[in-house]
Amino acid sequence: MLGSSLTVMSGYRFVLRAAKLGIPVGIVNVGPTRGDAKADVRVDAPLGVVLPALAARLTG
């Protein structure tokens, strides 16, 4: 999930559902979120920094 706040249920429910289905969950956010306990990967950084760097590596 990208660009959605996990402080509201509308975003958090996707994390809960993915975790229940065994789908890996990755969170990129500055500071803690409600979904941290369900995350397989957690990056404490701004999405606007991480996403372009990740995209550059994948298209490389």
C-alpha cells in the first residue's frame, strides 16, 4: 500500500486482509503506523524519497 494513511480504517483494513491471506506487507512511513505489527518490511522514511529510488533500481 502506497500513499494511504494507516491511521484510518480504510487503509489499515488492506494491511489486515493481506496479513490474513499471507500476502507480504511492506510499509514506508515516517514514524509508527497501526500496521507495523503486521508488516514484513518497515522503512522509516518519506515515501517521496523511497519510491523514486526503488523505481530507479527496478528499471535500472
